[in-house]
Amino acid sequence: MPPPTPSSSSSSVPRVVSVDKFCHRQFPLSYASLAAPYGGAKLDLPAQAFESLVNEHLAEAGGEPSLEPGYAPFCKHVFLKNGSPGGARLTGARVSAVPVTAANEHLLRSGYEARTPKELPVLTRFFPPGAIPEEELPVAEFLDVILYSREQINKENKAMGDEPNPEAAPWGVVSIKTQLVDHELPMNPITAMRNALGEEHGGSGKPIDRREYQEAVDFWEKHAIVK
């Protein structure tokens, strides 16, 4: 079944959220040239349609105050239910991280990667494309929509030498995680390290919290991203 489209009332809904360019790679229908090399979760609906759905959800939930807190004051979350058993789904996206088991551990690979050409490459661990058949990956039950404040996005763009973004929505979607639970999963430890390095290296400037970092290690020792 095709994903639902925004209702005709979308234009009257406050535009609290916009899809940031950093997240364009997750929307192959809208930005095919960017999505091709990206190994994370991809959504099978246009970016504009998803943006409208998020704003409609927020309007029904109470607006900006309903945003859930993230790892720093400039980060928030929106958790969208990706449909119900036997019912229509927002997307057909499958989970992008799975448990590491004795049966699949030998398939793991590692490599240095940067999410954009301007970022500092970091060492990552993952299951390469085709290692785990797509049909073995569960369809996501929830979408964790990760938002950064407009101020933070502009700050990071400036540090990376990007042109100023005229976007006015107060929050930008910077990443979407496809998962089976309706709460934030631990950040990948290497992402926390990149953030601590600062905006000029593609991070956010948020120092490492030792307790949160150890929780992330405990989780990601047992899980890995599927490319």
C-alpha cells in the first residue's frame, strides 16, 4: 500500500519542522543522487510529504512544547508510529541496526567513513550491503525523527564553510532512525566522539558524558548498522 500523503489542510499547519539538507540522503525519491551512497535508513516517500506529516503530528500533539528532549538542549525528538499491525504504514523502511549474533558476527566489516565530504572520517563497524537479506530485517515500528534547532544548524553550517541557509522553521530534521521501540536508542560511541571534536570537524560541540558514553558502548557492542 502506498504511504499516505499530507492532508489538504497541511498549508494551515504551523511549520515548526523542515527537513534539513543533511537528511536529504534519506529520501531517495526526492534526492536520488545523494541517497545512492548512503547506507542508513531510507524512506519511501518524498521529503516534503514527510515534513508535512511531522508538522501535522506536532500540531495534533500540542505543537513545539510536545518535542521530546535529546542529548543536548539544541536536540529534540519526535517519535512517529510507523503504522499498526495489518494497517497502512507511513513508510516501508526497515530497521537499520540489528543484534550481533554468533551466526552473523563473521559478516561484520569496519572502515573509515565521513557522512559528508567536509567531515572528518571516523572508524565505523557495520554489516555491508547484502550481508543480511533485506527480507530478514523487520519493518520499522517507529521512526525516531531527530531535530536540531535552527541556531545549532546555522552554527554548524558556518563552521563547515557552508552558505547561510534561509530556512526559517525553528527545527530541522537532521536524521531519522528506523527502529522497533518508541524511545531514543543510545548514540553510536563514535558519533559522540565526533560531536566532542567540534563543529569544524562535522560534530556538534557537545562534550562526552562518561555515563552516556558507557551506555552507548554497552548497546553497540551487541548491535551494528546494516548498510
